[in-house]
Amino acid sequence: MKPLTWLNRILSRWTMYLACTCLAGLLSVVIYGVVLRYVFNDAPPYVEQVALLLVVSVAMFGASAGVRDAGHIGLDSLVKVLPDAVQFWCKVVVFVLVICFALALLGGGTLMAISTYASTIPTLGLSEAFRYLPVLISGVLIILFSIEHLLAQFSGEKVAPSWH
């Protein structure tokens, strides 16, 4: 478990750095687009497409880092009143379901990337498949982070958050 914990701690931290960088980039691009549109009456056509790519990146990378730090939504108030054995299996079921969700992300993202590969993003000249790269990366990260949580659950350990 130690190598996986070490790897996931690094991946989670860099994923959050990437999400924060994308968020700062999104803010910059939107301000840039608004100023050019309303002050200079000359909106660049690529601003909307770059902003869309950054929104997806922020959401997917932030979500995957949130899985590592167990920051996802849960019904803790209900689970905490259950017996310890039931709590244990509730946590296991949650992370198995999260892995299933990540597999669905990978499968759906792969199908979409393959089906849109020949098309290009308007004004950017990139393949439409590029839009699905954050989804695919996030799917892999969520699987890794959930496996770590499952292993920790069965070994009686806690996963220390990588972002403080």
C-alpha cells in the first residue's frame, strides 16, 4: 500500500495544482473576453472554446482530487448511527460505486473521443477528442484513489489528505 499511497499523494497534489491553474486561466480568459467584447467591441472567437475546455478541466481534476481526500458528498449523519460493521461495508460499497462511476467515465469518454476525433474544435484547430482528455485522466485518477481507499479500509488504515 505504501507505493500506491506515495504515488496517489503526489498525483492528487499535482491534480489540485492543475485544477487551480485551470481555474486561474479560466478567470483570466473570461475577463480578457469580456473586456475585449464590451470595452473594445472586438471579441476574439476562441475565448468561448478555451473557457469551455478550462471549465471541464477544473471540474474533472477537482473532482478526482476530492475523491483522494474523501471530499465527496456523503450521508455521514445516517452512516454514523449504524453499527461499526455496517459502517465498514457502507464505505466499501461507496468506493466500489465510485470505481464503477470512474469506469463509466473512462468508457463514455473513450467512445466520445473516438467518435469526435475527426472533427475540430471551432476557432482552435484542435481535435474534438481533446475535450475528453481531462475526463479520461480523471477517470484513471479516481480509480487509483478509490483503490487506495479500499485497501486502507480493509487494512484498518486511514488515507491522509494530500491537500491541507
